[in-house]
Amino acid sequence: MVTVVDTKSQNTKTQKAARHPEKQKNPDTPVLRKPSWIRVKAPGSPVYKETHQIMRDNNLVTVCEEAACPNIGECWSKRHATMMIMGDTCTRACAFCNVRTGLPDALDRNEPARVADAVAKLKLKHVVITSVDRDDLEDGGARHFADVIAAIKDKSPETTIEVLTPDFLRKGNVHEIVIDAKPDVFNHNLETVPRLYPSIRPGARYYHSLRLLEKVKEKDPSQFTKSGLMVGLGESKEEVMQVMDDMRSADIDFLTIGQYLQPTRKHAAIDRFVTPDEFEALQKIAYSKGFLMVSATPLTRSSYHADEDFERLRQARAEQQRSK
């Protein structure tokens, strides 16, 4: 369950060490009571604790923890954890994100080996690797992604690899370094509709993100591409459908749609909770537009059920090729 922090009760010392210093002057946003379909059980199973210990033993950061994912109890109880490489501090300050903002530390060159070791210990069939934005690096961290992919392939050659990358904005063609490392899935989230980018994702550019995924297909058509949207931020159904059309124009294979949940009162407010029936309708619309795979539920996140969805994605492509 996402914890909503009441920043009014924080003292001055705590505010100085705020996780999101750029948001401290923001007015407090209202917090809506979660409906029954959003509530999840607190984590605590033996396997959850084992997964947690492996992450700590290997000194790894996970987006499950940093982004306050509501699915952490379920996923970690199945030994599914999304590794977040290149540190726990992001150079951007998106209005929806709970990851720490600030100046990151230098890259840890031993991290690829530690990630590969954790993947082997967890015996993962499919792993998702994501990262903070590293605008401070000349290549945005592209080479580090490639090194992590190579280390996993060396230690666990049967494990399929999904990357959830930054947009590499203003970094030239460095995305090709990641593509050439041959992940099985190249994911980059558009997050929201173009109209909301200035307030929700101000450091990014909608059409750049869309073009990034299109370039993956142009360079390596065999790689699956994937992107995700949050809903409940004030977007209209028509805007979501237009984003679907844009994604299909870029030949994106897999679309995820989930409910936005605000991490703290200083983050963007929830406009409304989208109902399960509405998610089901969006999923049907997305399939009708030609996506190979769609996951649209209130609790859907980019890496939620990623291993099972990857198998369905491969089957969908095989069926598509057989029907040609």
C-alpha cells in the first residue's frame, strides 16, 4: 500500500533532507480515499523476506521500493523484483514520481555483476531492469544498461531481459548502445497524454519518447517494444485513445495502463479513480487497435506480471506470424 506522507508535520531538519526538495514549496494536494479495488495486503511472506534479503546482500536498489509500488508484497513473494540501476537519485523531478531527486553519485562499475548475481540467486526466468534518469552522464547511462544486460546474459543465459529505460533526451544516438545489447523487451513509458506533459512530466518531451520506441523497431524489428500510461490524472478517454494510435504508429507491441497513485501530498493530485470496468473497456479498445499485448487494470505497473506477460507476448507474435 502506498503511504501518504503528511508533510505539514515534518520539522525543519527533516525538510532540509527532503526526498523531493523541489516539491517542498508546492501546496498540499488533496488525498482521495482509495476504493476497495485499489487496496492491497501488507507484505510479509517468507519468500518476500528472502527476496528483500537478496536485494540488501547485493546492495541493490529496486524501483519496487523507491517508487512505493503497491504490488511489492505480491511480486516479491514470487521472487519478482525490478532492479533500479545507476543509484537511487534522479536528475529529474516528475510530478508523479516518488524516486528521490537530486545530484546522483558516480556510477558503480561493480553494479552489473551484483545485479547478475541477484538474478541468478532468485533464479529468474525474466528480469526487468530500470533506472533513474541520469542527465548528468554523457550517454545518459546507456553503456551501463548494456553492461548490466551483458552480465546477466553471461551468468543466466536462459533469463529473458526487459529494460525500462530513460528517454536519453538530447544524448544523440546513445539509445543504439542499449538496442545493440539485445534485450528481449525495450520499454520506455510515455506516462501520460501530451497535454499533461508540462505539469506531470516537464523534463521530457512526448514526441521524443514516442520516437525513441519507433527507433528501436527500425534498428531491430525482432525486439519487443513496450510503453505504459497512468490514468486518473485528468486525461480524457479521447486523449488516451489518441496516445494508443500514436503508439501503434510507432509499432509498439505492448501497452500497460494503470491507476496513478500520489506518493505524497506534494505530488500531483489524483483527479479520480478509474473503475475496473473502465480499465476493461480501455483494454478492449487497445487490442482492437492492434497491440500484441495489453495489461490494463487499476494496479497494473510496467513490470507487474512481466514474466507471465512476456510469455503471452511471444505467443501473440507467433500466432500473428502464423496468420500472415
